[in-house]
Amino acid sequence: MDLILILAIVLAIIVALIAAALLIPADISLRPFKEGPLAQLCVSFRLLKGVSSGRLDVSTAKREFRLRVLGVTILTKDLKKKEEEKEKKKKKPTDWKKLVWNANELYDAGKELVAALTKNTSIKRLRGNVKVGLSDPAQTGMLIGFLYAGSGIAKAVLPESELEIEPSFDTERMDADIETELRLPLFKVVIPLIRFFRRVRNSQ
């Protein structure tokens, strides 16, 4: 009897945590970074106000996923190593008919998922800096003008946004370090996510 009660309590806690994770919006941070040949993307998320968090780092040097719960890392996965192992396996001849059909299926699934994410995602903050320089200083000036205009629009829509734009008239470059903070209620996108992964699995 005591064991059944304990299992019921544990199950109730798990259900409550899942419900809370779906109802409390997730905080997501996207940070693309590029300086010279070095480029990387960091995607991090926080669930239940930071009780659980994860981070995905993708760069020319590494591809790694980390999951933390209550500040403790419980999972670290090297995605680049996994991709290399897949490449070593013998590949079957390409079935072009199946490939075209799968591409259409994935396009429809991706379109539905992107629509759901776009509709339900709200931007909390945009900050960072952009360093731009073209081969022609006149074109650099025109591009900087467009970027300043876009920065002004972002500032009007998001008062907390901080985007610095630095022109480079003597060197051709395109470097950036931008961080975007998003808020996403998971219960509004869980069904499109399930449909997307189901279609991806069926197309493999």
C-alpha cells in the first residue's frame, strides 16, 4: 500500500512538472557570432523559470548539446562526433523518387511548424553589435544607413533593444555578435512539434 502511494505521489509530481513546463513560457536565447573566419551559433533555453536549462553550441570547431537541471549538468553530447560516425557507415544508393517525396513532406511539416513558432513567439530583447565594411566606401555608407534605419525600428518596437553598428570604410568585413531573447509558450506549439517529428521519422 505504501509503495502504491509513493508511486502515485511521484507520478503526480511528474505530471505537475510537465504541465508547468508547458504552461510557463520557455525563455530562449539565440546568439549568432562571427568574427573573421570564426563563426558559431549558441542556442540556449530555460524551462520552469530556470529549473531546467539546455544549451546547443554549433561552430566550426564543435557541435555540442548540454542539459542542466537545478544547476547540475546531466547530459553532454558531442553532435559532431555522432555525425562523423554516420558518415563512416556505408551509404545506400540514393532513391531519388523517395527523396523528392520526402522533401515535399518535410517542406509541409516545416512550414506548419514555422507558422506556429512565428505566431506564438514573442521577442523580449535584441542586443549586440555589427561591424560592416564593403569594398566600396560609398556602398558601405548606404548599407550603414539601412542598418541604422532598421535599428531605429527595432528600438521603437523593442525599447530594451541595444544594437550597435560600426562601419569599416578601410577594410572589407562582415562581423556580428547578436543575442535575441525570445519567449515561447510550449503548450501552443507542442502539437505542431509532434506532427513535425512524426513526419520526419516517417520520411526516413
